[in-house]
Amino acid sequence: MVSSYSTQQFAMTAERPRSPHASPLDGPGTLTRRSTEMVQTKIKSELTWSQLVHAEIIAVTSAMRKNARWSGMGVTGLGMGGLGNSMGLRSAQMHAKDLNAKEENPLMEGFTKLRTYLENVNDVRELDAVSLLDPFLEVILSGNTTGPIARTALGSVEKFLHYGIIGVNNPRVSAAMNKISSAATNCKFEASDAASDELVLLRMLQVLQMAITSECGQVLSDEAVCEMMETGLSMCCQMRLSEMLRRSAEHVMTNMVIAIFERLKSLEDEWQFVDTPNDNTEETTEPHMSTPKPSDSPVLQTTEASITEIEETPQEIETESSQAEEPIAESTVVVEPVSVRSYGLPAIRELLRVLISLLNPHEHKHTDSMRLMALSILNVAFEVGGRSIARFEVLRSLVTDNFCKHVFQLAKTDSTPLLSLSLRVISTVFDTLQPYLKLQQELFIFFLIERLSSPTGPGAANRNVSVDLDDEGKITFVSSRIDNEARVGTVEVRSASPNMFLGKSTDYPRQSKNYSTSEQLAITAEVRELLLESLLQFARMPTFMVDLWYNYDCDLTCGDLFEELIQFLSKNSFPDHQSYSIMNSHVLCLDTLLMFIGQMVERINNEDSDDEYVVCDLTSVDELLERKARKRIILKGSSLFNESPKKGIKFLIEQGIITPDKEGNYDVSLSHFLRSTQQLDKKSLGEFLGRPENFDTLKVYMRQFDFIGKRMDEALRMVLETFRLPGESQQIIRVTDTFAEAYFESGPEEIHNIDAAQVLAYSVIMLNTDQHNPQIRRQARMSLDQYVRNVRGVNNNGDFPKEYLRLIFEHIQQDEILMPEEHDGLMGFNYAWKQLQHRSANCGKFLQCNTSSYDKAVFELSWKPVVAAISYVFSTAQDDDTLQKAITGFRHCATLAAHFELHQVFDSIIVNLATMTGLLENTDGNTSVPDPIVDVAGQKYVVSKLAVRFGRNYKGQLAAVVMFAIVTRHGDSLRKGWLKVLQIIRNLFLNSLLPSSMLQVEDFLSGTTSIPLKPKSPKPAKQTNRRDGSLLSTLSSYLLSPYSNDESYSRDPTEEEVESTMCAVDCVAACKLEELFTDISSLQTDTLTSLLAAIRSVGYDTEVMKKATVTIPYDPATVLFLELMITITVRNANRIDKLWPYATEYIFGILGFAEKQSVLVVERTVVGLLRLCICAATQNVMLNEIIQCLHILRDFPPNVTQAVAEQMMAGIFNLSSANSENRNNPEFLNTILEIKQKVANSL
């Protein structure tokens, strides 16, 4: 009894024998041809090839002689007798009877013959590969050698390949390589201790790796490659092998997979044959790999085979048993090769199939360790050849169907290593085969969003919020409950994203089967982190978010994946304070949102200079927006249909979705809608089709299906997958009969008339119920014979073909026809996956949108949640890094809004920033006690409450700087937001924080002066005491710095309050307010009119003036905005006709109550009005309006005229001196004279 260690259980038996002489390099049609010019073959050694070969022969034979079995054997008598015979001697009998001759050893004999053969070879290129390798391979395949001997022989073979002694140009290299494959995968040796045995297995792995990865690997056949890969996979799954050996096997598999999938890049055809002159070729069969099983260990085999028997055992790769008896020296004669195919798609497909099958989560024989191994190998395969796999339908179909089906279910596991690797492979596949995985990607991303949005776990509180935009443009997150109350009575237009396998216990096997839905959805922090990283890895691709919108949101058959992802990111971009997590998931979500915005900014910056951003074959944005609008209508109509079919159809007809034909019939359009809209409730649809009044629609609906070539059960299955049969028997009969009529029209040969089709259709439904109703005992269920008897004689008085009925019966028995919404668990998942595969055939490819053409539409759709998230993050940030991210987000959003001219968006951004400054609050304060004034470095500063509060508000200061920087740069896009900007300027002015340059105003008498905050005396009675003055204006007498110390002030400020005030002063300086209106003349007219309208709102309150009974206190803000309005109008003299109404409305509103106004306000208003008139006069426009203004001045009450007489006279003089055609107008001149006379009288 001889115990031998065999690796044969790692191998498979090839279904097609391989010839030792067939080489894809021999013959006119080879894949790789020899060079016409023979070049000197260079080997990787400084020794000669002959020295290396002899050294390896000595190494193996020496190892054999160390063994007791071969130590006494000799080879002296080998080959003797032939010479004597040639000389006429009768030596054969003498030698045969020589009892002293030592026993011959066939293995040793092989090496002796090899030495003899080598003496006749001079060039390594002429070295016959089979002759060289045969002695070594016989040792490897002999079950009588020890582990060290087999290891040495394997090492020799590896060295021949590695050093290049065997090359692609050697004779019979293909046969030799396939022999190596067979020998290595069927290596036999006597078992000893486990460590020594594993060394042999390790060397065997190295030989397999070298065989495939070397240059000669390209000549291996499909069967050989399958055999080698199956051996490697099996060793990876042997759990009793050491961890080191299994990891080594996995590493070898990885390297072999790299070489195999690299080959895909050079393949062009599905099959690659080697042409030969023989027509009598064997019919080829496709290679096959067996799925490895997690057996405990390699099998220890006990055999009684003698050395002779082992020697005579034919190898799988050999086809001529007589070859061993021939002298090796004569084997250099190359036999005419038979048809041999170098490995290609068949082997690669089989390898891919086996690896994918190992991922099946419902195959309990496959352990998680096997799945991990398969995933890591598959990941390498996709990394190396993913895009090449996409070129071949036979490979691509494996990925789009079974791979995605299995690995998506693995993504539900709680095992962190398995989940991590599954997500990585999924990401790699989507990166490389994305165009062909449109619906698969939609399903997976939707799954990630739903799984991460579980009702429990970190961040759950944040997800019950929605975005709200108020009338002023402020955008915030509000509770969903509030939002839902506001939407009472409206139809919710939900996304059409699929939800195939969420919350179902059979998707991935778990340890416990008794768990609730909430337990299923609850995920650990580690799992959540992995899922989130996987989701965000998709979103980080440069055009991915736009791609989602283009491929899904604008597709009628897909969900609004872009919108859902934006909502998810925005709601998860800030921390959940109700729970603690070491994972900063909110930071990742925020970064992804900002990256999405930043990528759009980058695209618009490059669109003018880079041709890359030109749309070529993509759909126009207008058409996409039409599709999007149509999709929303269809979703709303579907929702209404599910509530009431009549309401839904009426709505869809009104919206033009369901349209009449030329005869005014809606049945065709309605049937198409019912068939193509997935969001319809299948039960409601079935009840609708079964009603008598909808019979015409039912007939049209049934004729939409293509029943040609389908069996009755197959056709019925197609129909019943689209709706649920109604409950009433009359409705069932109506639907079944209509189906049968439509089916009979397709021309089935087995059915002879419509009546037979109707009976058979009903019988199939009854058979389906009988075979799968759990209330019917298995013994009581109908048999095939019973079913055949039940439908006997109904086929036009004849029988249906029995084979036809047998096929129907067996398919119904094996696969139940399930009505929609009855699918659950694994069966439900398989049904949904089947539907997805069916839709995939018609949905088109996933297209990348490397263009900025869609950015406006995308930004317009997503800006609300994005700005809301950035605003919330800014207000809750606890560190500068987060604040910087939010500021960058604001700037980018503002840039996009300005570029796309989205004024509402820009207004909202400014309003949110203005709110966060804290400068919008009313700061009237205690007017009786002035704010204290301090002297810092020779400058006087007012320490007001607002200044102190603003100086303490770090985020408010940042918001102010960002807001004014944005408005200064993109002010032309601001509309309603001007109101908030001006309110801030008003409060800064009233608290002495505005830069002095903004307080300078033009004056007819003094040239340039500043706007005072307060009059010299609070008592307006002093206004009448001014007849004795010189030419000094009222303005001069009222001018007073707000920092005078002739008043009684409040307590002295603390050092902290002073420091806060200085912070506020520095912040205002950083805002560069003086630059805000520098380019005011370049703004659009719409912007200017919006600005002037905002000034009118902020300047003064008309209602206060109407109610005033005494003199209205001096309001410096009224003067400030009056001067701003006049300056804007004058600096846009070419558009004064457009701006005049806004400016004069402001002025007339003040002068209408001139007697109640502070003298300073009236005086500045008169100066402003005259400046407007002078500006219009120089433009030679608006004469009538100028005269109207002069009439107002002429009609002033005497006391008002007296108060403003000096400024009025100076202004009238400038107006009459203006270079204008108005000087020739009699009415103009007469009004001027009247004003002068009235002023003179008042003085």
C-alpha cells in the first residue's frame, strides 16, 4: 500500500481532449506568428540554456537518488543491444537473461533520453518543448515520488518558463504548456507531514502562476486555463490548509486573473481558432469549471498502483499512449496539428461565472470566507478589464444580471469585512461598466439612501425636516409635521425610484429570523460609515450629480434620484445633537454638497475657453425640462388614478398626457399609459380593466403584448405580471377571454380556435391555483394526466398536443404565476429583479454629461436644500474649518446664481447672510441718553449697544464680510435683497459705524459736507431764529460731529465693550462698504429700480408723517438715503427717465409734509430735488417734470421757504445757468423768476 498526496480533486476533467502537438503558433492562422527574421533568443541567465537544463536534470535525479526506492537503481543497461544488432550480434537474448543487470527505472530513463536528445540540439529556439518537459512532468504526475522530489521537478518547470528557455517560438510549445497545466493540477506525491506537503502545493501554485503569466501563457487552451483556475480556487477554499497557503493561493489567483483579463484588451472576436489544413477537426465543446466546495482538506489517496502502472497511466493531455515507448530523440518530428483554440472568451466567461456564483447569499454551501475571496478576485478582474468586459455581451450579461443580483444582497449584511469588500467591488463595477448598469445603479443608490435614512440610528432627527422659503427669501429647515400640515389636500408627487428589497428578511441570511422591520433597518455605526462612504464615492465623481439628473430625473421610467440624493445630503450635512457618533458623517455630506457646487463653478469658468464643454449627442436642456414636467404630471396622475381611476384619467386628459386619436377615441393612448406607467397600483388597474364599461380599453390593452412564439402559460405570465386579476368571477372571465382572443390572433399552431384558447387560458389559471394553493394538500393536487383529461376534446373537438400540455404543466408546477403585490421574500426579490432586467433591455445606456449646459437647470432644482444646509452649518459651526467651508459654499452659490441670472436664489443667499450678521435688529435704543464716546489712538468711537453686540458676534462679522463681498462683486443680480443690505447700512450709520466717505454729500454753498447724526439743539423752536445770519446755510448751523462731548452720556464703557466696538469697526472696514456703489452706473436698469425701491422702503415711514401733529424729529437715515438715491440717479443721467419716478416719489413724500419736517431734512431734500432738475436739464429731457418740481418749490409755505432760502437760491441759480434748451422755455423762465421773487420776499 502506498499513500500518495494528490491535488487531483482541485482539477476538473476536460470535456475536450487536447493534443500535445497542437500549438497556436503552428500553421498559417495562428494568433501570434513567428517573426520572419529569426532573432537570437535571450534567456534570463548568464549561463547557457544547456547548462541550466542539465543542472535541473541533476537536481531532480539527485533528489530521487536520496530516496531509498531509487538509491540502488542503475541505468547502465539502458539503450544497450541496438548497436550489437546493427553489427550482426545476437545480443538481445543475452541481455535479457543477464540476471546481474540492475532493475531499470522509467523515470530515470526519461532523463537519460533527454540528455541524449539535448546533445543534438544547438539552438534553444529549436528545443522541442514537449521533449524537454516530459521527464519532469512524469515525475510530477508519479504518485510514487516524495514531496521534495515533486517540489524539485515543479521548480525546474517554473525555472524553464521564467528564464525563457521555453518560449513562444519553440516547437510544440502549445502542447507543452497544456501538459504543464495538466501535470500541475494533477500533481501526485506521497504524503508526509503537513508542512512539507504544503510546500509542494505552494510550488505547484507558483508553476500555475508562471504558466499563465509568462509569455507562453497565451498558447494555453480554454480547458487548461479553466483547470488551472479551478485548482487555484479550490485551494483557496480548503479550510484545513494553513492560512498562509490559502492566502498564497489567493495571491496567485489574483496574479493569474490579472494576466487573463489583460488578454481581454487584445481580443476582438467572440472565438479565436487556429486554422489548420485538416477538415476533420473535432467538434469543440465549451469549457466548464466546477464551483469549488469548502471541503476540509485535500483527500489522502491510497493506491496499490505500481510504478509501472503509474507510468502507463495515460495523462489527460496526451492522446497517443504509444508516445512513451518511442525514443524522445525522435519526438522532434512535429505531428500535423489539429484544431486548437488559444484561450479567450470561453475560459474568461467560465471563470467569471464561477466567481460570481460564489457570491450567491442564498447558497448555504458558500461561506463568507469564500465570498470574500471571490470578491477580492473579482475586484481585481474589474479593475484590470472592466471596460473590456463591457465590450462582450457574453461577459457583460453575467455582470449586469447575476453579479449585481448577488452583490446587492450582500450589501445588506452586517459583517463589516464582507460589506466593505462588497461595496468596493460594486464601486469598481460602476466605474468601469456604468453605461450598461443604468437601472442597477439607480436601484443601488436608492437602496443606500433608504438604508442610511433609517428611522433609527445617528442623524434620525435631522431627517424629519424639510426646506422652507419665506416671503422675504429667508430659507430654513422646518419640521416635516409643519410642512405636512401646509400640504393638506395636495397630491404628493413621490419619486419613482424602485424599492425592491428593503426591509425583507430573506434578502441576506441572518443568524436570527425573528426580527422586526425597525430592527432590520437599524444599522451600526460601522455599517453606516461604510454605506455612506460608498454613496459619497459616487457623488464625488465630477459630473455624477448632473448625470443622475439627466439619466434618471428626466426619464419617465426612473426615479428622481438626483433630487433624493440632494435632499439626503442636505439633511445630513449638520450634526445631530440628540445622538453622539464618533463618525463625522455630517462633514462628509457637507463636503460632497460643496464639491457638487464647486464642480459647477469650475465648469462655468471653463466653458468659454474649453471645447470639452460643448454638447454633442446629448438631449437639449429644453427637451429635458419638458420631460421632467411631463414626468411630474404623470406621477400626479398615477397617484390620482390609484385613489380613483376616473379622477386620474380626467386629470391626465386635461394635461394632454392621454390624447384622443383621429376618431376621438382615447383607448389607445389610455392603454399605453396603463401599460407603461409603473407607479399605478396593480390591484386598481386590474379592477379598472375588468369593469364592463372599460371593455374596449381592455381589448386594446391586451393587444399591446407580443405573444408570437410564446406558449399559453408564458403569454399569460407576461400579462399577469402587469396587473392583479380582479376578484369577481365575471371580471376574471372577461379578462381571460379577452387575453385568449389576443393570444389566438398571434397564430399559435397548437390551438385551433378562439374557444379552445379561452378554455386553455382559464385552465392555466386554475392549474396555477391548484399547484400552489397552500390549503390544498400535495397528495390532492392535480397530476399531468388529470390536467390532460380536463382539457380533452376542447381544441375544435380535438385534443391539444400532449407535449404542449406537458410543458405548460411542468412550468406552472415549477414556477408559480404570481400576481403583482403577492411577491415577497426571495421570490419577490427575484420577480422584481426579473422586471428590472426586462426594463434594462429598453432603458438605454447611462450617459455621462461632461458639459455645463445642464448646470442651470440642476442648480435651480437643488439650490434650496443646498443653501439651507450651508446656512444651518454656518450658524451651528464650532470651528474655523467648517465656517470656511460654509463661506466657500455661499460664494459658489452666489457665483452660480449670478451667472445663471437666478435673482431669487441670489436674493435668498443675501437675505440669509444678512440675517446671520445680527445687524438687522432694531437699534433705536434710549434716545435720551447718548452712547458713550471713547478715544482710541487719537480717533473717537461711539460705543453703542449694536457695536458691542456685533463686535462679540464672530460669525456675524464673517457673515457681514462675505455678504458685502458678494454684493460688491455680483450686485447686478440683487433684487429684493437690497432691502436687507440697506437696513444693515442704516443701522451701521445710526451707530456711527459707516466709513466717513459714505457720509459726504454735495452742497450748493459749502461744496462737500457730511450728514450729521443729530442737530445742534433737539428743540425745533430754534429753527425760526435765523434771520440775522450771514450766507451760512441751515446745514452749516446744524452740522455737529456725533462724537461731541457737550451732552450727558451714559456710564463709561468697560474695556471689553471698547474692544468689542473696535472689532466691529475693523469688521466694517473689512466689508469695504465704500466700494459697494463704485460701479453703480454699470448696473442693469432692473437692478437700479430694485435698489431705489428698497431705498424708498428704508428711508422713512409715510404713515408716521401723516400721523405727526408736531414737528417730526430729525432722522439722519432719511437724509442718508435721500443722498444715496440722488447720487444713484445723477450718476445714471443717461437713464434718468427710468429712475426719475423713484427719486421724485421719495422727495415728494418728504416735501408733502415740509411744515412738519426738520429744517435740515427739508433743506437737503430741496438740494436733492434741484440736483435732479439740473441733471435732467443738462440732458435736455423731462422739461414738464422739471417745471412740476419748480412749482412745488414755488408753492412752499413762507416759513419753509424762509428756512431753505439760501440753498434754494443757490440751486435755482445753478439750474438757470445749466447748458440747457430749457432756458428758452417761457414757462420755465417764469417759474424761475417767481421762485426768486418769493425767496427774496421771505428774506
